Amino acid sequence: MTQPRTLYDKIWDDHVVDRQPDGTCLIYIDRHLVHEVTSPQAFEGLRLAGRPVRCPEKTIAVPDHNVPTTWDREAGIANEESRIQVETLDRNARDFAIHYYPVSDIRQGIVHIIGPEQGWTLPGMTIVCGDSHTATHGAFGALAHGIGTSEVEHVLATQTLIQSKSRNMRVEVTGSLGPGVTAKDITLSVIAATGTAGGTGHVIEYAGEAIRALSMEGRMTVCNMAIEGGARAGLIAPDDKTFDYVRGRPHAPKGARWEAAMAYWKTLQSDPGARFDKVVTLRAEAIAPVVTWGTSPEDAVAITGVVPHPEEFHGGKVEAARRSLDYMGLVPGTRMTDVAVDAVFIGSCTNGRIEDLRAAAAILRGRRVAPGVRAMVVPGSGLVRLQAEEEGLDAVFRGAGFEWRLAGCSMCLGMNPDQLAPGERCAATSNRNFEGRMGRGGRTHLMSPARAAAAAVTGRLADVRSLA
Amino acid sequence: MDRFTTLTGIAAPLPLVNVDTDMIIPKQFLKTIRRTGLGRNLFDEMRFTEDGREIADFVLNRPPYRKAEILVAGENFGCGSSREHAPWALLDFGIRCVIAPSFADIFHSNCFKNGILPVVLPQEAVDHLMEDAGRGANARLTVDLVAQTVTASDGRVFAFEVDPFRKHCLLEGLDDIGLTMEKVAAIDAFEARAAAARPWL
């Protein structure tokens, strides 16, 4: 009898091309997503070596990090380096004949939003991208992770990666979430519980009733931040919600191929008794609506809580907390709901999907952004924007005083003009609160879309439940 | 890629946990389409003021450490973004080895692709080397990849583990793509098998 296997084991086993005696494997890659920032040197490497892209039909490119999100962007990118980087991707996509969604295409958007949206992301696949948030695609039961540029070149040239197998970790969230508690709260609470290195060397499978209850959008939010917990990849076993999401997408299989795919996809679950090297269990009822106070995604605290004292921590984290508080301009003991914000950013590959915009708009309906707060919403893709406009959400956002923008990564990492000024404090739905992440000296508090909308309305970090 | 065998050099102490790749090389320097020239922006926002003046007490601005070839840091070094610009910037500055209690996975892997050796040692060993590194030019560490040891200036030796395949590639300066290209028949065979088993792909 064969050993019970985890979902990760199964996907791994089905993609081993070659195994060396020391255990190092050559793994086949089904989909390679490419963006403009981490690919130019890889394409240049191919050119220098005279190598083609082995499987252009499995390679999908889109510019997202550098693109302006303002409505005049068709006029071109003002920053010369950003423009050159996007033009370089234009040229590489053309020269190597890979699938491409240029800035002018309505389907353009953040790479991790358009992969699932276009049906490029399917259960059981191996998916890589030169971007750490590739973990997002794990929501479909795909093994998806970020790689460096040398590996991007390796995949372009060979459609494979040299890998050692990671360990298996299971994060189970039992029970059901309380009102106003979201997928973002789950993922931030998991990181707070395990630490930013808790998943290092592991692939996380998220399981349990509360995970099953999430929509595909919510599952993508959870898997997106697996990397913030140190795990290269996060996975959720596919189920009917997954299949319903995928069915009919432009690049999803059709007809007999769909039936064959479904038969295989239904086997993509961890077997009973499969061994996990590490197991973490959280009760959904114990998960509070959270915001971050510091400069690491593990620095989450209940919105009803206070800024912690550095002395509450141990080891190197004491000094790190002191440094964070200094950077964030916060005093221990301050109630989180007393922290005033200057800016609000709703968007990113973590929370830039239609459900996220609906959740934020539900709070904003009939309300106004507080005086002095600049608020921006950046849909994750052109198609998310169109759908939101069809539902009238743009009018809600605009009516409340938000700027309604075009798709891109935007302020999440501020490679385009959307940045925080030094000292500016932002309620953000993105994934990283690192020093300087959204702009030098900028201060980021991570939270769910509804909570960010509540912060916009009240002008301070806010418990969305008090507005409901 | 340059080989890595042994290295004796000045180590810079950076006693911070969770040093992320946004710190190592901030996003405004990711707009390059080249691999070189990033050393001047290594740790940019910690090293320079907004108008470009050096921040005197940052370790890499202090005289002995301007020539550092080794970095000693806290746990979870290189977390965050997958940007290979982080190892490119370290390498361009002249750093060939980072010693820490733990590394983030993607950064760890990116180092090996660029001839940089990430050395994992227990916290206690890192603390000792951190203190040693604090002595500046008088304290030179020796990192020996063949023997898998780090020797402090007081002669104390710390052994470390390294993946045998990655060690081999680093010692020989091997190009991964070249190695994989030798297995093209296996890739062809896999594609044929996969096309039969999973025709929807």
C-alpha cells in the first residue's frame, strides 16, 4: 500500500522530471508568469546565450509594478527608468512570442489577479513567477511560489526548476469567523501566531472549516501572505468553489478536457493520515479583527487593542519592536483606534479583487472620507475595474471622496508615482508594512478592505463593527 | 558565476532581525534592466539621508566596514520580496558571505545563484561572531566552504551545514542552466508523459 500523501506531496510527485541521488530534483513548471521588474536580466541572459524560451505558450507576461494608475497613462510613463522597463517587457514579449497583456489591454492588471481571472491558474499545476506573492495561486490547489531572476531565466530556458522538496506544514482554522472578521484577519493572525519565519522551509496547506467557508477571493488573500509567514507556498485543496470559479474562464479547459481535468482535480487532497512536519491550529472564533502596529507583518494586534511595549517581546524582537515603534511614530499603550491616518490605500494582489471592493464600498455608501485624508482605490485588474463600474461601486468610492484608479500594483510598493510622503501614515489593504515600503519614511498599517474604508471615514484606525 | 572556496575578510555586524529585501535594496533601484551597479544603493535608506549624505553611524559607512566582505546579521535575513537585486547589491558592494541564524527561503536560494554563501549558524555562534565583527579591522573571519567552517579571530571554529549540490555548484562556479540543459531528454520525456496524463495543460 502506498503511504498517505499530502496535497503538496501529490503535486510534487507529478512534476518530478529528474531526481539526483542527493535528493535534489528537477521540477517541471506548468505556468510561468512574468512581470517587468524581475525579468529583463533573465531575457538578456537568454539572448547572450542564444537560447529560446522553451515553452512560450506556457509563459504569460504583464506589466504591473511600474505602471501609472492615473487616467492619463495612455500618454506614457513619465519616469524614464520605469518606461524603459515596461518597454523592455513589450519587446521581450514580442521577440520571444509569449502571451502578453500590455498596458493598453483591458485585461492588464496585477499578475496574481489576472492569472486566476484568465484561467491560466488551474488546480494541480506548478506555477512560478519572479515575485514572492505568487503564493496567491495556491488558493486553487496549485503549487505556486516566487523565484529570483536567475530562476526566471532557468524556467524560460528549460521550463523546469532545480528544487529540494520543502517540508509539509498544515494550518487549520476551525469553526467560523465572527462578524466583521475576514480572510485578511485570518492570514495576519496566522503570521502573528507563527512569526514571519514560522513557515520557512515549508509549504503550508490551509485547511479547516473557516478556510472552506471562504470564497475564492478570500482564499487568495490567505495564500497571498503565506510568504509573509516565511513559507514559499500556501495551498488550499480545490473543491466545488474552486471548480465553479475556474469553469468558463478563457484559458480553462473545455468539453472532454474539462471532464478529464475534473477527475484529476478531485484527487487533489491530502490523504487521511498524511504526515505533516508541523501543525498549527487556530480557532476562528478566537480570531479578532486585526491591524498591524509595526514594520513586520507579524506585528498584528486586535483593533480593540493597544500599541505593545517592546519589553513584551523576547530576544532580537525587543530591539526590533523599539526600532519599529520609533519608525512608526507610536507610543506603547496607545489605543489602536486613537491612531490617526493621513492616507488610505485599497488594492494590491492581496485585496484588489471584486469582493474586496464590494466590502469597502459597503462601508462607504452614504459616508464621506474624513477631512485631510487622501484615499485611493486601485482595482487589481482592468476587468475588476469594469465589473466594479458595472455594479456602480466606482460611484460609491468617488462619491465618498476616493480616487478611482486604473489597475496596477500602485502604492503597495510605490514603484510608480503612487507613494507615501515621509511620516505619512496609511491604512492599507496590501501585504507589507516594511520600512520605506510605500515610500521613504511612510508608515503602513495593514488591514482588511472594510477596515481600511472605515479608517478613511473616521480619519483614524477604526473597528468596522462600530460602523455597521 | 564566480567560484566560492574560502574567504578571509572583514565582517560587518548588523544586529537586526527580519532584515527584509526592501531594506537591502529599496524599490526605486529595481527599475534597472542590468544586474550590476547596485552596490552604491545597498541598504540605501539606512546608509544615506534623503539628500544623499552618508549616515555616519550606519555600519557600512564606518571605516573598517567600507571594505566588508562578510555580513553578520539576525534571524530571518532576506525576508520579503523575491528581488534578486538584493544579492546583486550585496555582491556589487563586495559582500560574498552572509552569516545569520536563519534566512528567508527565496533570498537564500538567490544567493547561491550569484556566488554568495549564506551561512546558517546557531544564535550563540552568531552572537560570538557578531561581537568579533564589532572589533572592526582587527577581527577578520575566515569562511571555508570546503571544510564548512567559520573561524573567528580568536581561533574559535564553527561548523555549518550546506546542501551538497549547492556546495558543489558554488565550489565549481557552475551555471544551473547549463547543467539542466544536459537533461533535455528527460524534460522531453516528461512533457510527453504529462501531455498524455494531463491533456488539458
